[in-house]
Amino acid sequence: METVLQTFELTKAYKTHKAVDSVNLTVRKGDIYGFLGQNGAGKTTTIRMIMGLIKPTAGEVELFGKKVTAKDTDHLERIGTIIEFPGFYPNLSVGENLEIHRYLMGMPDRKVVDESLELVGLQNVKTRKFSKLSLGMKQRLGIARALLHKPELLILDEPTNGLDPAGIKEIRRLILDLAETRHNTIMVSSHILSEVQLLAKRIGIIHQGRLVKEVDIEDIDKFNQHYLELKVKNDRKAVYVLEQKCNIKRYRMVDQGVIRIYEQLEESALLNRMLVQDGVEVSEISLRKDSLEDYFLNITGGTTDG
Ligand SMILES: Nc1ncnc2c1ncn2[C@@H]1O[C@H](COP(=O)(O)OP(=O)(O)OP(=O)(O)O)[C@@H](O)[C@H]1O
Ligand SMILES: [Mg+2]
């Protein structure tokens, strides 16, 4: 599979603090890549380095198969981006704002303004002042501007930030649509796992500057693991019974009195009976699943609903 964007040990240090620490991420052609991390994790800093807006302390970026150097900026024409809040002139109309951008970017074709507005569904508010737009419309205008020069790779930094659920859904539909109809490769950052999961083909989780996980959505089921969780009074005795009498080998003590069993999941009643028969007090036995969400919560200690 062709790789559109790759970073190699990409690092940005501010004084001694590493905002981004040895990040190796891979975005493949045609993918929607969800770049997930809580506030301050290093998402924007990573994106800024990819775009050449700030200089890495160490490491490299490769775009469209070529290592990026400060001198060679041709690849930037193939990328469209919104980073944090896109700036617009509040007193000018939607169309005028895009027109200015088109002019400044040296794009001779005037049609691109209307085409972009149509792509994001803003054709009916072309004459409306920017300041009169809803937040969701402003975000879509940001995306319209990023699309103006028909980029292959779109990098959107938290495009749903501050939107209500309906607005979030609209942006999600737009992103999916762009990937499907225009075959854009899209990297989209977010701090909300559930949202990224609905969009992305691949997810990279960044935490305290480090890319702690990169996983394909289709592998998430493999990642999800079912287990029986037992809460017992006497865990040493419980382990003895499980191993010797129930023939269980795949288990793990996760806490004092808490045991996770990864086999014979359908035998919870039997296991319970065997343990009780041998005098082990079982206060709880339940079937559970570790999801990416649990993983994300565990490493970030955050919430998933924003
Ligand atoms: N110019 C700077 N000088 C010093 N520290 C910085 C600078 N820019 C970012 N940082 C720090 O780097 C870390 C990562 O910041 P970054 O903006 O990349 O996070 P983020 O994942 O985009 O967060 P958010 O979800 O809040 O946008 C933070 O600890 C931040 O305070
Ligand atoms: Mg950010």
C-alpha cells in the first residue's frame, strides 16, 4: 500500500519538555487516519511539523514518498489543511473570503470557489458575512478553503471542536464523502475516541508526545479481548483452584482479589461453583471486554465524551 505521509522519530522539544517525542506514524493513500489524543498530547505540534510551520528538534517527515527538506516546498501544494481555528475576515462574505485566498494562492481558475463551496454544502450562504455563520458553517468554510487547490492530502486539526452533535455528524459525513468521492487521503485529529472510531480506517493514539498505539480499525476486533473477571477474597487459593481443578492457564491477576480469565468464558457458572466448593468466596464474576476505549482511558486517564 502506498504511503502518503510518514514520520521518522519526529521530535519537538520546548526547552527540556518534549511536546512530541520520537513519533513514527504512517498514513496510507486513501485512508482516513484518526490522530487521537487528549489536550496537550502533541497533535497540533506534530501537524505543524508535518506542514513545515515549525522546525523539528529531531526526526524527519516524508510526504508522497519524498523526505521533506526546508528548501523543497513543492509538496505543500498537494496538501490542504486547517490547523486549530482557521482565520477569516469577519466582515467579508463567505465567497469573498475564499476569493481572497484563491487570489493569494495564485490560482487562476475562478471556478474553484464555487466548487469548494458546493463540496462542503455552503453554496447557499456564499454572500453571507463570515461573522453571521454558525460555528459548524465556519468549520466547513475552513475545509472549503483547504480544498480550494484540490489537494490530495487533507490534514484537519480538530475540525469538530466546539460543535454540537448535529454539527459533528455533518462534518463526519463531509469527511467520509471527501474520502469516498474525491479519494482524498485525510488525517483528522480529535480528542474524542468514539468520534474517530466512526470515521477512521486507522487510528494513531498520541499521549504525552509519544505515539502509543497505531491500529487499523479492522484489527480492533482482534484488539478487543473478552475475559471473565472474578472478584475473590482469597486470591492465592482461587488461583490454586483455577489452575489445579479447572485446568485454567490463561489468566492474569490485575489487582488484589481481581483475576481475569481468558479461556472457558462460557463456563462461568461452573467455575464459580468449583471455587465456592473449595471455600473461595466469590463476590463477583462477570464477562467483560477490553475495547480500544478501555485502552484509551487507561493510558490517558481521560474521558471519551470530550
Ligand atoms: N510554542 C510552544 N512553546 C512551548 N510549549 C508548547 C508550544 N506549543 C505547544 N507547546 C506544548 O506542547 C504540548 C503539546 O501541545 P499541542 O498543542 O501539540 O497539543 P494538542 O494535542 O494539539 O492539544 P489540544 O487538543 O489542546 O489542541 C503541550 O504541553 C503544549 O503546552
Ligand atoms: Mg491542538
